Amino acid sequence: MSIKLRELIRAVRACKTAQEERAVIAKECALIRTAFKDNNVSYRHRNVAKLLFINMLGYPSHFGQMECLKLIASPNFPEKRIGYLALMLLLDERTEVLTLVTNSLKNDLEHSSQFVVGLSLTSVGNLATGDMARTLCADVAKHLGSNNPYVRKKAALAMIRILKRVPELAEDYVDRVVGLLKDRSHGVLIAAVQLMIDVVQLEEDAGATNGAATDDDGASA
């Protein structure tokens, strides 16, 4: 059975050379792979946590990507939290596996716990692709009107990513963004100001693009 995270950290710190460190990591990765292959549910979150540490040291950790999705789908918050953290650290928007997490994100955006909703919104704000942004936009935007300032702030930050990936959606949410500027929560206000800055920038970029297109058409004529 593989060791605990703190024991792995001690073992790595005790290494005198890079070769010793590589040997420790290789042994532990082999044990983690075996646990994943055997579908060891009890220690899945612990093994993924160790993979995060291994990833921080610069070693390959891609073989744990599917385990992140399994943890996110878990009903237990500690496992879900590790899953979301791993999702944001081990994957990026170019990872094919990311397309499989959209349904889990959508479900967690409707969760009764503000912290689960917050994890989902944070992941959208860090990883959303164009397709994910279109699918989740309405669910995220709904939380801009939440009674909870923690959720409103997270939603505003997630909308920044969504509108950058799908700029044509900006016009649909300008009124809601302006409404956030009247919020009494400083955290929400800071997020709303950044969101408004990005919306204005998107409008300017769109105007510049349309102007250049018009000039090119005039020159051709």
C-alpha cells in the first residue's frame, strides 16, 4: 500500500541526491498507478493529493487526470475539494479529458452548499473553454444575483473567463454587470470592476475589428 502524503514529503526531503528523489517518486507513482487500476476508492483522494505534490516537483502526473473527475463527482466535500484542486492544477483548457467535466460543473453550480458552488465557479474561471463557456454561461450568470456575496464574487470572476472565451455574449450581460457595481460587498465590487473593465475592452476590440473590416471593404471598392 502507498504511503501517506506527509510520509512522501518526508521521504523526498530526506533524499541526498536527485537520483534518490527520482527513485522515491518512481516507486510511489507505481503504487499510485496500481491503486488507480484497482479502483481503490478509499485512498483515491489521498493518492490524488500526492500526485499534486509530485506535479509540483515537476514529475509527470497526467495519469491521474481521470481520477480528478471521479473525485469531483463524489458527494463528499473533502474528496470533491481535492478533485477540483487537482482539476485546476493537472489539467488545462487543451486537455481532452476536460470536456468530460462539464456535466459535473453544471450539477455543482446547482448545489445547496455555497462552498461546492464556489469550487465549481472557480474551476470555470480558470479552465473554461469556448464550448464550456457557452454551455455554462446561463448557470454562472444566475449566481450574479445570489443573496450570498461569496457566490456573487465567484460568479463575477467566472464571467470574466466566459466573456473572454465567447465575447459575443458580453452584450447579454452588461446590465447585470452594471448592477454589481452597486453591491455593498467590497469583494464583489472588486470583481465587478474587473469584469466591467474586461467587458469594455471586449467592446473596444470588437469596434476596432469592425472598423478595420469596413476600411478594407472601402479600399476594395
